[in-house]
Amino acid sequence: MKQLFTKLSFIVMALLVLASCTTSPNKPKLSSDTHEVKALEVINTDQYSYVKVEEAGEQHWIAIPLSEVKIGEVYYYDGGLEMKDFESKSLKRTFPSIFFVDALRTQAIVVKDMSAEPIANKNSGIEQKKTKIDVVDGGVTIATLYENKNELANSNQVVRGEVIKVNNGIMGRNWVHLQDGSVYDGDYDLTLTTMDEVKVGQIVTFSGLVHLNVDFGAGYSYALIMEKATLVK
């Protein structure tokens, strides 16, 4: 009996060593906000790609701007804004739960020490674009909004900038990111919600209400956002 126990112990130890050897010590460490998924099904519309994915044995739907997605491929995305009982009018279908995602990528982003590197805009995570837009009469720069946010909170302001990113039709509104080249304490990108439609690359002027510390849930919170914005012709 003692010899049998010794042999079994040896086998168990050998299996543990083998398992540790087959696990790659160089496997990239992903951010806690990063999702690794496998594409199972894709439905394309004029604006969006609806993708059924599998993540850690569970399946769910995500929506991204119209993109080429290959079934069976592994993709990565960050964050995601969950919508319950979302009705897609183009598909004539209601999803009990779906996550709106900026984009899918094929490469994982490894967590690394960013202490010696410039960080992306604190308010939105979008990289700064080299642009320079002159402020309009009666308007303010994006840097001015951030620098004087407490004084300008709940007031109507006018901002002119370049459209960097657009997500249309989420929660019944369009989401626009503007930059004008100005920066204050690492902030240079303004998120605004509007019913008007614009395109990336356009130089536009918006008038809207400045709100602070707005939380839409699912990790989407804004230290500063312009809401109910309208285009100024």
C-alpha cells in the first residue's frame, strides 16, 4: 500500500510539472477591461456589424461600426456599453442584451508600465490628433472647458472642432468626439451627444449644455460631456 501511494504521488507531481511546462510563461497579460472573444456569427447592416461571440464559454452579442469580421477568428475589444432589449430597426430584431463596442482588433494589447509614456485623453481614452481649429466668436476652446469646468457646469457653450469619431443611434442619440488642438492638463477630446449627424473629418461648430460627472453605466462615465448639442450653421 505504501509503495502504491508513493507511485501515485509521483504520477501526480509529474502531471503538475508537465502542466506548468506547457503553460507559456510569456502569455500576454491583458487589461482588466479587455475581452478576448471568438466570432461565431456575423450580421451586417448599412452602419453596423452585429457579431455573436463566445467569451470564456459564454455567448453574447456585440455591435461595432460596419467592419469585416471572420467567423472562427479570435478578436479583442475594450469596454463595451451594454444595452438591454435593444431594437435594431434595420434587422427588425430585438436583442435582450447587446454590447456596443468601438472596434474589434486581432492583436492583444499587453499591459505595460505607462509611467514614462504620455497617456491618452483622460476623459475619453482617444488619442490626440494634430489639428488646430480657431475658436469662434462667442465660443470657447476645449481646453477652456476643462480648465474652467466647475464655473461652466450646467451652462450652454459653443465649441468648434474637428470630428474625430462618431457613433450614431446609441441610446437614441449620436455620440461625437471633437478636438480643436487645445489641451489642458492632458484633456483635449470633447464628447458630446446630439441628434444631428456629422462625419469624421468635418470641421463643425456645436452649441450644447456642459455637464460634469455623468455616468451612463457599464463603465461609461464622463468627467465632462456636452449634451443636447446642436449644429451651428
